[in-house]
Amino acid sequence: MTIADLIEGDKAIITSFIVDEIPLKLIEMGCIAGNSVELVQSAPLKDPLYLNLNGTFLAIRKETASQILVEKI
């Protein structure tokens, strides 16, 4: 399951990444294995996704979200 598979209100824990390199900006904002993520809202066409990542709110593209593996809580 990836972040892109979550529905609004779902909470999950980041487990790993499909790609070897994720944007440095995401890592700096706490997008690392073991941190929690919640899908707060998605845009009308499901792109971008608005997330709460350990208390930091950010919007990421669905393409990027589909490369971050999570385990639903």
C-alpha cells in the first residue's frame, strides 16, 4: 500500500520507498521510514494530496505519493 492508496482521514506509518532517491525536500520535512502520515484532503481530481506528516502539513503529487510505501494504522 502507498500513500496514494489512502482515503481521506486514513493514518499510516511510512515503511519504505519504491525508488532509491526521493526528493530531499520530503526527507527534510520528515518523510522517512517510521514516521506517521495522515491523508487530510485530496484535490478534486485526486492530485495533489494534502498530508499531515508528523505535524507538518504538505501537498505532494500523486505520482510521488505512489512511491512511498506505508502500513495503515
